[in-house]
Amino acid sequence: RIKLDIPGLPTAVTAERDGDIGFLKLSRPEKRNALNDTLVNGIETYFAGLPEDIRAVVLYGEGDHFSAGLDLSELTVRNTVESVHHSRNWHRVFDLFEFGKVPVIAVLHGAVVGGGLEIAAACHVRVSEKSAYYALPEGVRGIYVGGGGSVRIPRLIGASRMMDMMLTGRTYGAEEGLALGLSHYLVENGAGLDKGIELAQRVAANTRMTNYAVMHALPRIADIDRPGGYMMESLMAAIASGSDEAQSRLKDFLEKRAPKALHNKG
Ligand code: 1HE
């Protein structure tokens, strides 16, 4: 892995690359990767400056925790209107990578709480280590989610479970998180990054058009009415299958050069 040179990147995040895989590490371990303005701006700077030849990104956290969520020390210095702008900025930055150019694979461990869970929910694939746990302590702290949590988390686990998490401060462990859909993969402690890299390599091997369609069309189709969804799907399918890259992959399969869709255990 080598350093990825992105101008203006703060030290609160670390950027690296290995071939066509990019790495983004939340790097405030002394504050459990609490999300202050600098760190959130760093996420924006990273994705805005990501080289075009990066095909997938692995996002993870330094230290014992993925992220302790919003930096609560900043909250005390914001008034109401500043809080609205702050929240809207998180929406903008998280949308930037959820609806960006390349899929993001999150590797979760330790606390994945509050804003940390909101970032994780904006990623496309989530790997968790056994140490991971999920919580929305906003309820206990007298605040409310502000990083898109009310929009994204119900789409993963349902509004009813999120309501319980916020009202009672319930936490879910890594195994429960897997069963509920908070994560897609569960691995032993210390094995998350390797799993994330393996998945990123698979994702990076897809055509860019397919990855774009999955990232952009799929969630929008899930949000709209069926006739509109069928229409968008047809257009996306036609665009994807018409590309030269798709045609050559189909030919590879028919001429027995491509792998079969055999069962693998993830
Ligand atoms: C922090 C934060 C933070 C740690 N903001 N400084 N999030 C929370 O309610 C979670 C708050 N954090 C915790 O419950 C714990 O820190 C952890 C369970 C994540 C980790 O515990 P531990 O024992 O490993 O670390 P620690 O000793 O609690 O924290 C180490 C330092 O990080 C300490 O600072 P220090 O100067 O005393 O060393 C902590 O104060 C600091 N720290 N977490 C600020 N969150 C836009 S809406 C989103 C709303 C939310 O995300 S609400 C959820 C907030």
C-alpha cells in the first residue's frame, strides 16, 4: 500500500492506495474517531480528490473503534441555525460518496455509534469484525440523528427497530447486526481489513457501468413507484448491456473463458 497524495487532506484522515483500491482511514484514535468538522471535511476532500483509476474504496477506523459518532465537544458551541447547517453538511458529504463514482466497503469494529453508524449506512458494503457493536446514543444525549440516519438506517433495519434503539439506548452486537442487515459480512477480530480488500477487489473487477447502475439506480428504484422503477430498470439494463465491455464479457462466458456463477460462501 502506498500513500495517496490528495491535496488539502487533514491528518484526521489517512489516504492510501494499492493498485485500483483506495483506502480511507478515520485517524483520530485518541478521540475514538469522533467526527469533528475537520474529519468530515477530510472525508469530502478524499472523495473529491480520488484519482479516476481507483475503482473501489475501503473505509475503516484507526484504533479500537470505527467511530464514536459526532464530536460532542463541538455541539456546545453551535446554535440552532448552525446545527441545521452542520447536519445538512453531513448529508451533502455522505451523499457525495454514497452517490459517488465508486463503491465504498466499510470495515467496522468496536463502537459503530451515532454518526459512525450513519457513515457506515452510507457505504455500499459493510464488513464487521466480532468486536463491532451498533448504537444510537443520540436519544440518551438529548439530541437526534443528523447525518442521514433517519433516512438510511430504517432502509436497513426498519423504522421500528431504529425507534427502539433511539428510545431505549439498546445496542446490537456484531452477530445481531449481521442478522438484521446492519452488516453484510462478519469476520474474526483483526480479519476485517483483509475481507474488505477481498470484496473491494471483486467490486473493482466489475464494469464501471454496472457499479454505477447498482449504486445510483438501485436505491432510487427502491424509493419510487413500480411503473417508474420498471422504466428506470429497463433503461439502466439497456445502457449497461450495450457497452463494449459488457458485450465482451458475455462473449467470454459463451466461449467458456469466464467463471461460472458457482456458489461461494461469501
Ligand atoms: C469523544 C467522543 C465523542 C470519545 N465526542 N469526544 N457519541 C456517543 O455518545 C459516544 C461517546 N463515546 C463513548 O461512549 C466512548 O468514548 C466509546 C464507547 C466510543 C469508547 O470508550 P473508551 O473507553 O474506549 O474511550 P473514552 O475514554 O470514552 O474516550 C477517549 C477520548 O475520546 C476521551 O477524551 P479525553 O480527552 O478524555 O481523552 C473522550 O471524551 C473522547 N471521545 N467519544 C467527543 N463522541 C450529526 S448527528 C450524530 C449524532 C451522534 O453521533 S450522537 C453520538 C455521540
